Amino acid sequence: MSYLASFYSSASIPGMLPMSKEKYKQILHDFLKLNVFQENEMITNFPFINENFIYGDTQPAIVVSLSPLVISAYSDELDAVLFLKFPKELVSLYDLHEGMRLTAANSYPSAKSLSKDIFPGQNYNGHFKDFSPKIHLFLSYDDARALELTSNFSEDIWAYVERLTAERKKRRCKPRNGFYFMMPEKKFTIF
């Protein structure tokens, strides 16, 4: 087992769901509109992102709005939600609706200070300063399995995430690019 796999195997609920190479390439080409050199650069990152996706910490996510497409992704490590913006074409592609329950594979990049768009709750454990959610449905090779992962969470947890989402909505924070982890370094921006 690689170092990364052993690190992510400590996730409370690893999704154990591999990414689809076809979806990954479609996002790079059709949605991020990378040139051929940038696409090749990001295709070489597929194994790392896939391992991160498989062993990432599965957490709840909720569709906040359709136009623009914004999804709220939760992290129990930070007791916070992030808003992620995605291309509008995904709405019809996945038959999304407001309030739809999804899940994300979270990873926790190293950071010296708390990311400015994260507002930790009272249950924040202080171990991490940022998180990177990857929506299972948009990247997984198995859509049905990706949607089944929502059953890992109780109604109490969903209600809590909905409350945090409503609170964040009032703050009018700019959402992150939902696919920012797939951007070449020179085009990389969190916001």
C-alpha cells in the first residue's frame, strides 16, 4: 500500500469508489477547456487524484442552486461546509435538483493557516486548515454507487449539513471552482 493509500485509509468513511477516466477526460476537455498540453499534464495526475478519490473521506454534499450550479460540501474534520461552483451543463447531465443529496471524497491538503473561505464550527478538531471535496457523482465510474453513498449518513447529519448550508448562504461567500484540483498549476486558483 502506498503512503497516500495508508494515509487516506484512516478516513472515517472511505468511498472505495474509483474515478472514471472518461469523465475525467471529459471534464478536462469540455468543461475546463484546457489545451492539449494542459490536458496531458493533468492526465498524468490522474493516478494521484484517483487514489485521493478512492481513499478520501466520504462526507455529505447538497445541491444549493442550479443557476449557477453550486454544491455545498461538508467536512466533519473542520465542521464546516464549502460552496463549490460547477458548469451548468452538469445539471441536465445528472438530473440535479435543489436540495439533492450527494457525497464528496474529501482530502485534507497541508496548510499553515485556516483557509479564508472556511468557517469552522464548534466541533472543529484543529487538525486541518483546509479541505478539497471531489463530488462522487461527477467523477465516479458508477453513478448508482455514488448516489448510494448518501445512505451512510443519518437524517440528523443531513439536517445539520442543511443548517450549515443555510448559514453559509447568508454570508454570500464566493464559491470555489468545483474542479480546481484538476487545473494545471499555471491556471490554478481556489476561487
